[in-house]
Amino acid sequence: MGSKYPVLRPQEIIRILELFGFSYKSQKGSHVKYIKTEKDKPTKIVIIPMHNEIAKGAVKSILHQAGLTIEEFLSKK
């Protein structure tokens, strides 16, 4: 049985996260930090590796950091 998490390019992930209100914060080496600040909620921080492709496990981790389900994420793809 295959994984429901796709292998994606970092640009695709960033585009979708921006649709959910995340914005660029900083970069250190090949890792970019995006944040989402909402009133009365803790700030969410997502670290995205800027590699050619992001593996399924890393996509899962990014979505967990963002507080998104795979279904929510893929609905914006």
C-alpha cells in the first residue's frame, strides 16, 4: 500500500502554505522558515528544505508543523 503523502518540490509546498496564510521569515543555509501568526493563537513555524524534491516523510513533518491535514493541503494543490 502506498503512502498518501506525495513527493513535492519546495516551491509547490511554499505556494500552498502561502495560500494558508504563511509568510517568509528567514533562511539559513538550504532551509527556509515560514511563519503564520494569528490573533489568540500560537505562532506556527514551518521549516522547508530547499532541495530538488522533498521526500514523503518530510512533507508529513511539514504538514504537522503547519497544523494541516493532507486533505486540506492537497485541496489547494
